Amino acid sequence: MVTDESIIAVEDLVVRYGDRTVLDGITFNVRQGEVFVILGGSGSGKTTLLRNLVGLMRPASGRILIKGDDFTAMSEDERIELRKKMGMSFQSSALLESLSLADNVALPLREHTALEESTIDIMTKIKLELVGLGGFEDYLPSELSGGMKKRAGIARAMAMDPEFIFYDEPSAGLDPIVAAGIDGLIRKLQETFKITSVVVTHEMESVKLIADTVCMLKGGEIVGIGTLDELESSQHPYIQQFFARQPDDEGSSESAYARALTGIE
Amino acid sequence: MTKAVDVAGHVGRWTINQLAVGARVSVLMVETFAWMIVAPLRGKGLRVKAAVEAFVEFGVRSLPIVGMICFLVGVIIALQSSYTLDKWGANRFIATLVAVSALREMAPLMTAILITGRSGSAITAEIGTMKVGEEIDALEVMGLNPIKYLVVPKFMAMVLAVPCVTVVAMFIMIFGGFFASVLVVGVDPAIYIDMTTDSLVEKDLVTGLVKSVFFGVAICWVGVYRGLQVEGGAEGVGRQTTSSVVTSIFLIIIVDLVFTVLFYFI
């Protein structure tokens, strides 16, 4: 099911906030139909990387090729066309609070297609059913639990039958059972619809369930990339520490804390 | 020496910041007009339904409060002018004063300030909350331009709503003056109506309406700009909403001054 064909290619991506380099020389390929996990701790630049992939930020240099076209150098019209093939599930689910669930899911269909309202209705129902929210069409986002909002966000991302879905921390802030449900949903969508998925996460449990390829970030650079087994057997100290869930060395962090407090080197 | 350098540094930074604000506002203006005028001509559609809904919210729903305030301001202007005019036995000129100040100044100004407080703040809070909740990002990723989706309908609604409400406010303010003059001061109603119709010329109405269109522009753009500037959480929304109302009222007074000076000379 996962082909060797590269569908997203990131080449030497550099991103800066002012003078600070957040991502430095990121290069990787995402193969068609796989679940590609971007793994990293807080401040590793993983969310910044995702925001670049979906075009919410522009890199300082480097290229992002999506199906061979450079996303960073496109005209506004070409970007909109490409975005119709993309879905994104946000960390805060980012549903429009003023619209019902059905209207949220129907929004891209209404704005981008000339479909009849009755067709849109049916499609909306199907998408909500798909994520296990059948019967919740008329609810407002504020009336739902965190896990349900995440599912609704995924239903909206699925609205245009996308080729890619990007997930920002899909299981963050959810209890283990709900989180496992979301992981299962990601896997189901990938297996049923052959959707290429890029998932940003820091949850090892999710990674074990969903990842075909794992890309590990630290301090804006890739420290390891490969299957989960390959990374688990890696000799890189940070990867070993992350997988073993070990804290930073106590001694050095205490002296660093003292330095930060006193300002004395 | 260091003090002079400090001051120069502050002035420089302030200037650069203001220029950056100017640049961002200009981009916002250009994009609004592009999505309002150019894009529909190229078949990209205009969200007319959302604009109508916004017009009802900004315009129709503000009528009760604008009407009440403007009636009271009419009463106040009448009684205050009577204080001086009575000494000269010229109470019938209350009608002239109320009519001219309502049309040229007070009705447009009161309407704009009330709509700023009511809807300018709401625009900032709505867009700010959407920004904090990643809703603006979500629109963009779905290929929906936030300017087209959010700003243009509000802009069209505001630029139409402020003059429309202003016209109603003008009539109500004159009625407030009439009410106080006839019932409190004791001016003859027929004389009051005569004096009012005699004193008003078309130019007074045009002056008020031209101003109110620009008040609408200022309210909407300040509201949107401040909303898009929100960073952080609820606190950021609160700060920008306050700032939106203050900036808006300040700009309204400046626009008012510019047009008053302009109309004074032509």
C-alpha cells in the first residue's frame, strides 16, 4: 500500500524567527500513502516544520515539493488549488465556533465546489459518520468534548477527499482511551482511503501505533529518520534518551539553573 | 551624550514601528479592495449573505441605542442653546442650532462612537478569538482567504450601516430638539418646524453623510487590524479590544476635524 514514490519532498529547509534559526537544513521525503511521524520534544521545531509544510509560514530558504511542484514558490491561485487536496487537523481543532458541526464540515465544499446543497448534506453526514460523530450535525463546537472536537476537525479535514492530511499533535491533551481512538482513526483513514498522513507528535504511544516512518527532530535539526525499529536501535544519545523517557542529566541542569538565576558563569 | 543617543534610539524605534503599522494597514486595505472589487469581477464570488447578516448586526440592531442616545442629545442641545438664546428672546433659533449641529456634526459623531463601542469592539474580539483558536489558520489551510471570508463582508456592511443609521439618527435628534423646545422651552411647534426646514440645505446632509462613510471605514479597519494583531490568549484579545475602541474613537475625531476644516473652506 505504501509505494516508494515520494509525494512530499523537503529540501534543505531553513526557517528563522528574526535572527534565531528554528529549522536548519531539514531534508526528507514522504512516500505516497504512508504515515510519516515528525517526533520531537518541546521547542524542537516540529510545529514550525508542519506550519511550513501547509504554507502557513514561509521558509527563509529551501524548497517544499508537493507532487513535484514547489509549494514555497507558487502563486496564490496555485496554492488554493493545492490546498483543496490537503486537510489539516489542528492541535486546538480550530473549528469555527460560530458554525454547527455540519456547517464546519460543509464549509470547504460550499466555498470550493458547485455541489447542490442536498449533496453537500449527504457528504457532510458521511464524513461525520466516518469519524464516529453521526447524529451530532447540529451541535456547536463548544458543546463537544475535546476528543469529539478533534474528531470533528478530522472530519472537516476529510471534507474535500484530500490526498494528504496533516495532524498537529492529534492526541495531545486527551485521555489514553480517547487518544488511542484518534490513533486508530488516523490509521483507518490511511488504510481505507490511501491518504498520505504527516503527524506531528511527542507521544511515543501514538508513534508505536501509527508510524510507518519516524523523523526525529532536536533543536531544529533531524537527528534520526527511519522506521520505528531503526530508530529504536539507533546509537544516537538523544534518541535513546527520548525513547527511554530519561530526564536531562540532573547535575548539569541544576548548575544551569543556578547560572540562570545568578547570571554568574 | 548617552541620554541623547537613548532618545534618538527611542524616536528611531518608534518611527520604524509606526512605519511597520502603516505598511501592515496598507496591505490590509489593498487586499480588502482587491477581494471586494477585483476578485468578484474575475468570478471569485462575494459573500453577500454574510454581508447582509453583518449589516443587520451593525446597523439595524444598533438602532434602538443610537435612537435613544440621539433623542437625548437633541434634548440636551435644545436646552443648552435656550440658556443663551433666551436672553435675546431668540428661542425660535433653537430649531436652527439643533438642525444644523445634528446634521453636520452630532448625529454622525454619536452614531460612529456608539457603533465603535458596539461593533468595532465586537469585530476585534471575534477576529482575535478566531486567531487565538487557530481558526484563521484553519481558513487559510482550507484555501479560504480570511480577508475574503471575514473582512470583506464586515467592511461592506460597516461602510453602508454607519451612513444609514446616521440618517435615522439625524431625524431623531431633530425630534429630540423639537420635543424639548415645544414642551419645556415653549416654542410654537409650527415656528419650530418652519425654522428647521428653512435652515437646512442639501450641503448639511452631504457633509454629515460623507463623514459617516469615512467613520465606517475607520471603525471596520481598526477593528479588523487590531483583531489580527492579537497574540497570546484571552488577555491579548482584551488588550486589543480596548485598544481598538480607543484608536477608533481617536481616528473618528481626526477624520471629523479634517472634514470639518475641508467643508469650512468649500
